Amino acid sequence: MDAEFNVTYITLDGYIQVHKYRYLYFVIMFVVYILILCCNFTLVFLIVVEKSLHEPMYIFIAALLMNSVMFSTVVYPKLLIDFLSERQVISPSACLFQLFMFYSIGGSEFLLLLSMAYDRYVSICKPLQYSVIMRNTTVTILLVLAWILPSVQVAIPTVLHTSDTMCSFKLKAIFCNNTVIGLFCVRPKAKDIYDIFILLNVSLIPVLFILFTYTRILIISCRSSRAVRRKAAQTCLPHLLVLISFSCFCAYDVVISSLDTYFSKTVHFIMTLQIVIYPPLFNPIIYGLKMTGISKHIKRLVEL
């Protein structure tokens, strides 16, 4: 019976003493998940309700915050169930679906940050053309592309993997990320090349474009008045903080699959938890504190 069970399901072997600390893990992650939902939904609610925040920049922020909620929901419910379960397992099809959602939403994060960078570039570098360029149609197109493009690209290798045979059913992780690829018997070079293409297309190229955009903003701001420099600092700094934070954790996720043997199980467990805790929890905090347009409405809400 156990042999049949192990073949049918993938064992998530990345937990540290889960049977000893299951209730502690559950309480901590449950509280974090509730905080993520409350913080992100509060800011989205403010952006939707307050007409003064119905601008492209805040619409992109709301989309990014909703993306964080989806990112968390892909991981947290399964984590909470696993903490209270005797066996931490997942079916191969559910694992591939979680893999698909995890990386498609992660790719959308970069493209949403790219859209924000473009919005700030037009606002600061071409202020007279801003209303013409950043129309509702432009914003809608950017949002649709940010969610559709990564999904389509990640879906292709995910679907192809459904017909592949697994030689191992023990995953050294607490949820299904790119380490799943190591479970398959054969790993064709064509798929590796396509994975690199996806990495370049949905993360590296957007990051390079964002850095180029903010460099241009910095150069133009230095040549402009103090008011322009203040506007650039107030609106661009939060985006850069979010970009740097998310990029660092994504870089770790990519590196860990290649250098898995160099990391202890404890380090892997702690770092993986940080990937799913920090970005979705700190994004609303950064925008709530650093964006003047949002922070003043939060103060009013708290004072009620």
C-alpha cells in the first residue's frame, strides 16, 4: 500500500521537523497569510474607492498587489494543509499546476513592474504627452499582456511535462518550483533552452528595460528642477525597492535548482519561506508608506 501511495504522489521533502513544530509553523504562516490578504486588499480597496487614485500609476500598483495575493494563494493554502498532515504529498498533476501558476504569476510581477517603469518614464520625461500616451486603452493593453504573456510561455513546457515519466517522487522542496524538473527521467536539451528563453523573456529583459528606464529618469531629473527630482524620488523609489527585493528572491530560486547540493536542507527551507513571505507582505507596506497619494488615505482610514 505504501509503495503504491509513494508512486502515485510526490513527497515534499523540504520540511524541517514538521511533525515536531507543525502547530508553530501553521500559526505563523496562517497569520502571515492573513496579513498579506488584509494589507494588499486594503490598498486595492483604497485605490478603487478613491477617485483621486484613478490614475495609471495607482492602477498598476493595484494590479501588482492583486498579483501578490494570487502568488500567495498558489502556495499558502497547500502549505497550511501540509503542516497539519501526516504526509506532505502532492499529485504530479497538481504539482505541475502549482509550478505553472507560481512562475506565470512571478513573470507577471516583472511585466507589471515594467509597465510601472514605462508609466514613470512617460510622466517624468515626457509630461506633455503623458495624457495622450497613457490612455485607458494603453493601460488595459499593458495589464492584459502582463498576465497573458508569461502564462502562455510557461504553459508550453508545463503541458509537455505532463506526458513525461518521473523516475523520482521525492521533491526537496516545500512546494513545486523548478526543482520538479529534476524528478523526470529524461531532461531534453531543447526544453532547457526553452526554459532559458522564458527566463530571459519574462524576467531578465524586463529588468534590463526597467533599469534603463530609471537611468533615463535619473539623468533627466538631475537636469531638471527640484520639484521634478522630488517627484521622481517619491514615485520611483518604491518601485525600485519592490524590483530589487523580488529580483533577489527570484535569483535565489533559479540558483537553488542548479546548486541544490551546496545548500543544507535548513538553509533551503528558510530561504524558500522568505520567497513566499517577503514580497507579498512587504509590497503593500512599501507602497503604503512611500507613496504619498496612498499614505494620506491610509492615515484618514486609521483615524476613522
